[in-house]
Amino acid sequence: MTTRRALMGVAGAALATALTTTNVAAQDVTLTLHQFLPAQANVPTQILDVWADNVEEASEGRIEIERFPAMQLGGTPPELMDQAIDGIADIVWTVVGYTPGRFPTTEVFELPFMVEDARAGSYAYWNMFDEHMKDGEFADVHIIGTWVHGPGMFHTNAPVSMPSDLEGMKIRGGSRLVNDLLNRVGAEPIGMPVPAIPEGLSKGVIDGTTIPWEVTSALKIPELVDNHTEFEGAALYTLTFVLAMNKDRYESLPEDLQAVIDAHSGQAFSIFAGGTQADADGPARELAVEMGNNIVTVTEEEAEAWDTLVNPIYESWVAEMEGRGIDGQALIDQAKALMEEYDPSMDTYNQ
């Protein structure tokens, strides 16, 4: 009897240990993070890896984030949002404009000469996401961060200083509003995701591209074209990004691990991401300078000629939004007001 009781006690202890171990294991999660840039590019190294490392550390190792750059999980960049929705990847970073017209409210930040400061734009974007988009356009995913890049500009095989210089040139655009802008200044817009730009330039499929400075180094753009055109003051354009998580995956996490994700989401992270991306413009620009490339700077006064041509986009966009039941002018006014109220003291992530 004693032996039997002892054996039962050992068995009970073993079962309790097994249940405890199973319970602990159930609390540990591995999340996949999928995105379209090479692992050594600025966004992965300076934003996504920082975020993932912070989450892993804050979870005390209970969350592991496996990072898959350059579309290693398959598919194309325009499919990333659906990969997050469908659970092919747990988390994705993507350009919202890769799915034209699907997230129309975000386009307010892609209007020409709308955003001057990426931190202010990212602050406004998050606040407007929280008010207008979270339960609407983005209801199928859990959004971690929303941001814009630094000033969008031209990188071309011939100098561009005025709109007429673009006449007949094939220029890659990153969203439907950028393509509209290109049409209005006389270029032929060619839609393609960022990873396809180097091949497009080297094969002559395009004569130039619109991207900010920061990504030019990873794509070796200064080796493929000799001319770069930047604008003083407000950016010619910006694109919008999201870091999005599969909604069911987020909701399946224990509450304390959801809290870890939440602590590294939102306004402060969005400002950090947009600001960090914009800060990387300077070093990338310097590489082009060191190579002896031609950099054209369009002054704010000279930009008026550009603005005259592209400003009608505002009117057409507002009319289009009205057709969708969205008050586009109110979004423009709110975005400008929020960018105006941004204060650097709001940039508190990772401090």
C-alpha cells in the first residue's frame, strides 16, 4: 500500500510538473515578421529590428520574433497586407499604397506638398488612424504603427529641375496618387514595388524613380543613376506605411503578452519610426555626394511651378472621397492641424 501510494504520489507530481510545463510552454509564442526590403536596409535594421528586440526583451524571452526580409515567405509586396489578414505571416510591414484605393483615408498624407516633417506626419497619421481607420479600413488587422517616410524625390538618368524636364520620361511611382502626380508633370508613371527598381533602371524599363533618400543606399540607386532632385520645404510627396499584425494571432495572446505588444505600439512608436526613417536620409544622401552625383535642389519659390501643376489633385481627391462617403476636405484640414500641433516632446519611444 505504501509503495502504491508512493508511486501515485510520484505520478501525481510528474503530472503536475507536466501540466505546469505545458502551461508555461503555452505562454511562449513565436511570431513571424515579413517585409519586402533586404535585411541590411535602414527600415529593417533601424526600426523593425529595434521594435522586435524591444518586444522580445520586454516579454522576458516569452515572445520570439522571427524576421523574414525580402519576401522570404513568398508572395509579392502588394500581397503583404493580405498575408497579415490571412495569417500567412503574423506581422507585416508594408506600403499602404501597394493596394491602390483599398485604404483611401491614408491617402491624405500622400497628397503633393502636404507633409514637411515625417515625425509630425506620423503623429497625425496615428491619431487619424485611431479616430477614423481602426474600426473601418483596417478592421481586419491589428495595427501596431503607422508612419510616413522623409521627403519623396526624383532619382533619374537625366537632370530634372523643372516639370518640363520629365516630359516623356518613364518614372516609377509608389502609389496611385504619386502616379497621378507624375502624369500631371508630364512623366509616364510606371507602377512597381521598391525591390523591382534596380532591375527596372538597369534594364531601361524606367528612366527614374520616386523614393526618399534613405532607401537609395540599399538599392544602390546612386550607382544606377547620376541625378537626384530634392525639394526644399514641404515634400513633393510621402508614402504611408503600417506595421500590421494578424488580428486573431494578437487576440490569442495571453493578456500580459498583449500588453507587451501594446506598450510598443501606437503614437510614440509611429513617431519614432517615421522620424528614424527620415533621419536616414542624410547618410544616404552623403553617399551620392561622395560618388560625385548631380543633386538638384528645387527651392520653395521654384516649387511653385510644380505645385501649380499638381495642386488640382486635391480637388479631384476630395471629390473622389465624397463619392465614397468620406469628407476628404475635413481629413485634409485635420491632418494639417495635427501636424501643426506636433511637439518633439511627443517622441518618447525607446528613450
